[in-house]
Amino acid sequence: MKDYQNIQPERPTHLRLKTGLRFGVVTSMLSSLIGIALYSMGLMDFSGSGGGWTSLLLFGLGIYLASEHFKKFTNGFMRQSDVVVISLWIGFFSGILSVIVLLIQLKLDPSIMEKMYALMEMQFEKQDLEGEQYDKAMELATMFMSPGFLSLMGFISSMFIALIEGFILSFILQKEQDPFA
């Protein structure tokens, strides 16, 4: 005789990975295209405004759509851990693709780095840094503005955003199997 209370829908690991890959690629491509479009139109600078909210919304939408896709294959049931794992896969693949797009963009348009340096200089001037303080601040900022460091921070921030949004959305999107069914 089967124990019907302990029957749970299958949650294959490869399904979470495949869902995360699919929606991570789509999320990254949409985010990159929107970012490039905003930059081309002059609506986004590198001060953190403009593209940041768009990226957060796209991650949330990607996690939501991936979760709904996942539910189709698990009879409508999904645990919080499923949402978090899927969101981490989305962040992983999205982060890798975003880094690749960033490096290609920096290679094609080297003036981006010059604009970032100019923005940084303006911020230091607003802080009234002079002499040795200004030189130390510029030296430190230049070290953190290398393409390698920007790529690493872009990947880490992609994973972090996906993790936080995954935790938040996991409370909303979970649908546990009824233990009495």
C-alpha cells in the first residue's frame, strides 16, 4: 500500500537549471538591450540612476515567469527553495552574459570609460577634495574602474540581486502541496 501523504511532484534539479538558464539568458538580453538603448538615447549615465530600476524590474519579472514555467512541470506546486534556486541560476547566467556584453561594449566604445572617469572627477570636485586627497581618491577609484573589476562586480551584483529578489518572491510564489490531499 502506498503512502499517499508523502507523494510529492518531481523536482528534478535539471529542470531548475534549465529554467534558470532559459530565463537568465532572456533576462540578460532584455536588460542589456534596454541598457544600450537608454545609453544611446542619453537617458542613462553611470551614476546608478536610469538603468538600475529597469534591471531590478526585469529580474523580478524573469523570476516570476520562470517560476510560473516551473509550476507547469510540477503539477502547480513549488517550494520556496525552488524559487530561490531558480533565481540564483537566473542571476548566474544573466551575470555571465551581462559581463560578456559589458566587455564587448567597452571594446567597441572606449569612450565609455572616459565618461565614467569624467563623472568620477566631477563627484570628487563636488566633495572639495584637493591636493593629496584628490590624488589618492583618483588612484583608488581608477583601480576599481578597470574592466576586470567592473566585470567581477557586475557578476556579483547580478547574483546578489537575484538572491534577494528570489527570497522575496519565494514567499509570494510558493505553492506547497496540500498534505491532506
